[in-house]
Amino acid sequence: QVQLVESGGGLVQAGGSLRLSCAASGTSFSIRFMAWYRQAPGKQRELVAGISSGGTTNYADSVKGRFTISRDNAKNTVYLQMNSLKPEDTAVYYCTMQLPPRTYWGQGIQVTVSS
């Protein structure tokens, strides 16, 4: 069965950096579209960044130039490098894998940015 396990979250001051990791198992990772979503308190879940099997990336406007999504197919892992963090980046971050017709979700990891 597919499992996604996130790590790397925590508390950081505004302007700081964090790198989230998501280790995948249970399927052929290299051919899957992977993405990071986030959900802040009282807000809807939103797409942060996505990466295709070929390495094509897309980003939410709010994180362009600050966040970078990447993948290491040898390690079955997708990353989200977050720089110049802002208090409004505070949210639970979720790793997802598209395995049509389903999308699998990790358990989520908290990122808190203090001002």
C-alpha cells in the first residue's frame, strides 16, 4: 500500500529556512506526480508546489522565488526547500502522490513561522 511520510517541519523565525522531506513507499515513485499542499488555520487547503515525473515544476504565486520542489527518484523522496519564510507560511504541510484515480496524502507536518 502507498505510504507517504513527511519530516523536517518545525518552528522557525521569519526570514529563515526549512526543508521538508516526503519519503514514499508502496508504488513506483519515479513515474508519479508529486505535490505539496498546505492548510492554515481557518483556511482552505491550497497547492504549494508540484513536480512531474520528468521534473517539470509549478508553484503557487505566493511561494514563487522562495520555495523549491525537487525529487530524488533513487531515494523515493520529494523535497520542499522553503526560504525567506513568512508568518503567513504557517500551516500544516501535506505531501501528495497522484496514482489515478486516487490521490494519496501524507499525515501532514506542522510548519510555524514566528514574526
